[in-house]
Amino acid sequence: AQRVTQPEKLLSVFKGAPVELKCNYSYSGSPELFWYVQYSRQRLQLLLRHISRESIKGFTADLNKGETSFHLKKPFAQEEDSAMYYCALINNQAGTALIFGKGTTLSVSS
Amino acid sequence: ETGVTQSPTHLIKTRGQQVTLRCSSQSGHNTVSWYQQALGQGPQFIFQYYREEENGRGNFPPRFSGLQFPNYSSELNVNALELDDSALYLCASSLPGQGEAFFGQGTRLTVV
């Protein structure tokens, strides 16, 4: 079964500390993975996707097929990074539908 | 260019009733997906429409149905509402074959 697991419900760090939000997936074939973010009072929006291999707002994520992981990392957290983060993959049996993890709340304090 | 808009923003219904939620897709996007997000959970895929045809369906019963119109706007209909249907319903539009989805602000449905 296709599945996304985010083991941490809440991650609290201090400003300037490194951040790693964990994501593991179960998928047969070549997955297409994303990180979506929801800031307070805003709608869900794309943060980054693995195929573009880009860095957005200082965040990066590398697909590790051996470990079936797609962890989100940032070397120095900022208070404005506080948000809910969802890892997602495309369900290839339903068009471009997304399978989401349960999400991790990142709280960055000074 | 306008974003994805959903209406209404909040709704309260009684168990057994029927509800219709509406979504206008982002300009130029012909693919619309609906998701249910229960409290503390990630969004769960309900179904997707592409050019007015259902293009995929998640694990939801037939009382969840939808439509897509020629202008690519969409409706989600839920019959025989149950208490567990209380959730945030999200609509997302995208271009075909593109994984990036643009989400609306959601409709908060409460079933009492």
C-alpha cells in the first residue's frame, strides 16, 4: 500500500538550531515526493518537490530510495519557519492525487 | 490570475442531511481534487476530476460524489451526513500531470 509516515507530531527547536523533519514512504515504483507547508491562518502550499532538487526558504530534502525517506532539513531555523509541514507523494493509481502524512508541527522559539 | 476559492467557509448540518460544497479552480487549471482533513490528520484524498470526468477516487463511500463543470469549477456532494463527516474539506486545482496542487482555504463542515 502507498503510505507516508511522519513520525513526529511536534518538533520544537530554538532559533538558529538545525531542523530535520522526518518523512518515510511506502511506494512501489519511482515515487514523486513533496513537502507542503501551512503557516498560521494561511492555506496549504507547496514548499518543495524532490524532482526539482531546489532549496526553498533554506529548506532542502533529499530522496533516499534505500531508506525510503524524504526528510526535510534546514541548517538554521528561523521563527517564521513555525508552521505545519506535510510530506506527500503522488498516488499513481489516481491521476495526480496526493497521499499526505499526518503532518509535523514545527515550533521555533527565540 | 485568481487562486482557488471555496464556498461556503463554514457550514453546520444535521445528521442525515445532504450538503454541497463548491470550488473554483485556479485560472487555467483543468484538474480538481477534493480532500477531507479531520482534526489532527493530514488531508485524505476523496476524488479527482479532469475535464469533467472522475479521474481517480480514494477510499470514500458512494454517498460522496462530485461534479466538474465546463469552466473547471467543481462541487462535492455528501448525502446522508454522518457525525464523522465533520471535517475541513479542501479543494485543490492543478495542471494535468503536474504534481503541484494549489489549495483553497477549505470549508469547515460540522455535522450535529
